[in-house]
Amino acid sequence: MSDSLIGNANKKSDPDYCSQCREPLPAGTTFCPHCGPPVLHDEEPEKGIGGGQTFFRIFLIVILFGAIAIFKLDLNLWDSGEELSPGGGVAMQSPGGGKTVKPHVVDFKTIHHIKADQAKMREKPANDGKVLTVLKKGAKVTILDGNEDWWKISGNGKSGWISRDDLDTEIQ
């Protein structure tokens, strides 16, 4: 029996192996000389932001975008029921029920003049309308109304309709 105890004491134990590279560990060492000491991991992995925080951030971005849009487009959120043009003037409906035409902006001085060599002022907004007068290039006129293709103007002491293509506008 004593031989068995002595035999067990003389018997060498099996070597431990590195968990990374599977090399035998030298006797009396606590870590592999090839791999180095083990790296400790964080206790809890990093988590992303929660649903509430995500919603709050998206809400703030939408509010910021809306404020910038209102400022850039010069929108009036508290209008009095009248349709306003971007410059602040009240929009007008054309007599033929066509597209809404917005008058010139009050804040600026607009000058309308004939850009064609000769522009025919007509009695009605159509090419078959009776010609009232012919305006020369550069003649200054005042816009009274308009629709999609025609302007009702006042010039040379008369009022009538001219094609939108014959009129040029300068803002000062």
C-alpha cells in the first residue's frame, strides 16, 4: 500500500493545454507564453438606445424640419381665411375661373414692360379677340388681372389683354 502511495507521488500529472492555441502549458505557469494572459470581457455588452429615446429623437428632427420649412416658405399658420400669396398679398381668382393669379408683391416695385417688338392688345383673352391697339417694345404697362395664358393690362390709355409671352417683369 505504501508503494501505491509512493508510486502515485512519483507519477507525473498530465500537462494542461492552452484553451486558445491548444499547446501544452509549461509546469507552474498560469497562462500560455504564446497567447499571453486571457482578456477579460465586459460584464454586459453595450446596448443601443431604447424605443422611447429613438421616438424622442425622431420627434425632435421632425419638429426642427417643420420649423425650417415654415421659416423658409414664409408660411402664415394663423391666416384670417384669405388665401395669401408668398409675398403677403391677397391672391385673386381670374374672371374665367382659371388658375389663381397672384398680384405683384407689395414689398417690391415691379415694372412690367412689353418684350416683343409689337404686342397686340386684344378685347378678350384669345387670339381671335379684336385688336384694340399695338404696343411697342419697352412700353410700360400695369397688370390688372390674368389667367394661365393672358394678362389683362392697362397701357397707352387703354385696357385689354395681351399674351403672357409678350410681357416681361422686372423687380426692383
